[in-house]
Amino acid sequence: MILNHIDLQVSDIDASTKFFESFFGLHCTYRREGKIAFLRDDGGFEFGLSNLHNSPPPVYPPDFHIGFVQENVDRVREIYERVKEAGVAIKFELQEAGPNFAFQCLAPDSIPVEVRAPRNKI
């Protein structure tokens, strides 16, 4: 069995959709204005963003995050530079983190997004 869909609760569908399209290459395949959007990655994973009941910003547990594992460290650096240049808030700076090279930025609603690659993949 392959996990191929997850839904993230957000307060602003449009802002979140734009963020994930702009910085992580996801493509919106369906949108119901202000309520739900389905985004897809190049591998076919479907990422839902929803706020069906006009809820306030969600409160996620402190260690919650979503992540994008990259093929190499150079790709992590490239994404880091792009989000930094755009003024996206950084939760933790680019660094060696265990066996990975990683950083975390904050998506709309202050949702942590981790970007990492194995350190030995340059």
C-alpha cells in the first residue's frame, strides 16, 4: 500500500495554495474557492488543503511539520535561498541535522515545512 494523499487544515486556501505552488512545485488540480484545494506533486502524491467550515487558523502540536526530501544538498540550498529571498519566515536555518542537511520555513498559518537531503548527496 502506498500513502498518496493527505489533507492539511489551513485558514486561507488561496495563500497556502500559492505558497506550495511557488516554492515546492505543487500544481493545483482542483479548487473550491476558499474551501478546498487539491495539489499534486510530480510523483502523483495528492496534497489537500482545506477549510470547509471557515475555521480559524489551526493549532498544530509543537513538533508537527511537513517535509520535502530532496535528492541532494544543492537542491536544499537552492530552495532555502528562494524562500529566504521571498521573505518567508525561517524556523531553523540551513544546517546539518543528524544525517541530513536541512532547514525549516513557515508556511501560512505558521506551519513548519522542512526541506532536507542526506548530507552525503552533494
